[in-house]
Amino acid sequence: MKEKIKNLFAITLIITLSSCGDVEKKVEEKLNLLNEKALKLDSLVNKELEKVDALDSMINTETEKIQKLDSLINNSSSRVDSLVNGKLEKINSILN
């Protein structure tokens, strides 16, 4: 009787340990899949960040160009205003 109990206990222990091993393998597989997905997502995020950086650089370059053009327009406007004012002064001095 004791031998049957020992055998039953041994069989139960073996089944329990083998099922734990199966669960461990399944958990490890799931963790590996999750890790692969995380790496793919990280790669995708990095690519998109590179695109954002490139776009930001392009915006900065275009902003600098706009500022230079704005400065050029302001200088030209000042010259035109100066010329017009000079001509108006001459016309006023002739008329008076």
C-alpha cells in the first residue's frame, strides 16, 4: 500500500513538474514574441522621429530664408520711402 502511494505521488510529481516546464516554455515564447514586437515598434518610432527631425531642420532652413527676405524687403522699402520723400521735398520746394 505504501509503495502504491509512493508511486502515485511520484507520478503526480512528475506530471506537475512537466506541466510547469510546458508553462515555462509557453511563457518564454510569449515573452520572446512581445520582445520582438517591442523592437519593431521601437524601430518604427525611431524612423518617424528621424522624419520629424528632418522636417524640423527643413522648417528652420526655410525660416532663415524668410527672415533674410523680410530683411531685404524692409531695406528696399526704406530706400523707396527715402527716394519718395526726397522727391516730395523737391516738389514742395519748387511749389513753394
